[in-house]
Amino acid sequence: LSDRFILTNRNFDVQYAHLYAERLGAMRKMVAKAAENHLDSKVPIKKMNDLVSNVECILIGILFKQMV
């Protein structure tokens, strides 16, 4: 009886992604400063498009988990 709950339209406009992006934009500097204070300052803070394999870094962003 759960077939009626299966999503067929993958439209993410109705999700909360825009709110998460706004929150991240407002808090990024504060979170980066807190990470620098609590972790080794030699570890660089990077964005997703700047990641390199096998290089330690701090990543600040939004996590998306697709639940099927």
C-alpha cells in the first residue's frame, strides 16, 4: 500500500535547499573561524570544487543524502 508515497517527479524546487544555502551563506565565516579555533590551523578550509584526493582538509558545505 506504499506505492502512493513513491516519488515519480524528482523536482527539488519544493525542497528546502534554498533555505540551507541561505543559512550556509550567512554562517560560513563563523563556522570557518570556529573550525580554525578548534582544529589544527595548518589544515586548509576548502570548497567542494577545490577538493583533491588524499589531502586532509576542512570542508564546509551542505550534505545531500538521496534516500530511495
